[in-house]
Amino acid sequence: MRLTTRVAALCVGFFVCYHATAGELPQRWVSAGGALSEWVIALGGEAKLVGVDTTSQHPETLKALPSIGYQRQLSAEGILSLRPQILVGTEEMGPPPVLSQVRSAGVQVELFSAQPDLSTLQNNLQRLGKLLGAEDRASQLLATYQQALEQQKVRVTRAQLTKPSPGVLMLLGHAGGKPLIAGKDTAADWLLQRAGGHNLATHTGYKPFSSESLVSLDPDVLVFADRALSGNAARAALFKENPILASTRAARDGRVIELDPTLLVGGLGPRLPEVLKKLADEFYPETDIH
């Protein structure tokens, strides 16, 4: 351990021990993972946040907080300099030695699952609610979330009575570079399915595909998320770096949809029900699914 880290750990350890009392909830929070940070805010914890990672960008107010870097590549110095009492993140947060250093400094470290399913979300919300002293609020948010998903399910089922599910591919890239394709057991797959799409990728996780494979699948719809660019610049970069995509049915029909990449980080987030509605409208155009 470097000297600066050791000194920071001693200082933070003293700060935490001095301010913590029996039964007192942590008041200085650092959060890593976009969806998790959004839930902290939804549960009324925004005033407690003193730092977030680079995937935590919603709402806009989070961008004004000190950044601890990317959730998978954190540094102990950056975290400890904020004098947190608690660090929350998903199992994607790391590296492990950094988390060990943060724990050794007396900071409470809480890891949550990023598995994209409702039972995991329920567990996460219950734990966050308890840590924030907002258990009733957590129960209310979960009930509202489940209701929105049920309404979405009805909308999609109605649309599928008259139109088949479109074949969809979700591309995750950086500045238009060779994209990763979202397969099963991902937040992207969860999103596509509940919006009424058929994910053409059959692998698990995020994997690169050859350009030829992309074309052979010939998706009806392309959904892309760029971690560096947005809007027209992101769309232009995608086709410039992957020109063969222009020959897909989705490109020819103009059914290429941009998605905010932070929606896919940290498990199921609070914005997903709203995004599901928008995707469903794109998957089933000219269909009354409202």
C-alpha cells in the first residue's frame, strides 16, 4: 500500500469512527453504478451523496459531484479523499484490492447484484431503503415499478396480436468502433424482450460479432448505445466504422434507435419503464398500444 493511501485510510478511519454512533445511518455516501445511484436519489438520498462514478449521470445534478472514476477501475485515494462513511456499488465494482483498502479504512462497503430481474431489484431496493432509513419509500417505488411493467406487458401483448415481434440487435460501442452485441442475461436483453422485441443474439453477456454475422442476422431493428458519442454524431460514427451495417434491413428501413448506455449499468434502474414504452412504440409503429 502506498504511503498516500495509508495516510488517507488513517484519516478516514478516524473520521468514520468519530462520527459513527450506535444505530446511526451513514450520512456520507459514494455510489458506483448508474442504476444504483439513481435509486439512491429516488429513495431521497441525493443530499447524502458526496461522490459518484462516471456511469452515474442521471439526473444532471450528479455531474456536479466529484467523480471516483469508472466503476471497474476505482482507486482507494480518490474514494477516501471524499471521507465517505459508505461506498455502495454492484458486484461489477472494483478492483477487489481497492475495495479491501477502503474497508480497511473503516468505510462500510455494500455490494449489490446487477442481475437484471425483478427479484434482484426487490432485494436491492429493500437493502438500500434500510441503509437510507427509507424502507416505506422503497416498498412504494417497487410497487409502482411492478405496476408499470404489468401495464407495459399488456401493451405489448395487444400489439403482438396484429404484428410479429421484430428481430432486434443491441449494439454497444465506443465512438462507432467495433460493437459488442448484447446477448442473454444482460440488462439490454431484459429491455428488448419487455419492449416486445426478439433478441437475435443467442450468446450470453456482451460479445463481439463479425460484420458478416451481423448482416446474416438481418435485424428488423438496430438499437445502439455509444459510450463516447450521442445523437447524430454517434449514428454517423457507427455506420462509418461499420459500413456493412448499411445493408441490414433495419438500416434500409430507417429503424436504427439510439439508447443511453448508462441505462445498462448497475442493474434495473428507475428510468427503464419509461424507456420500455418508447422502445415498444418503435418496435410496433402505427399500432395502437396505448
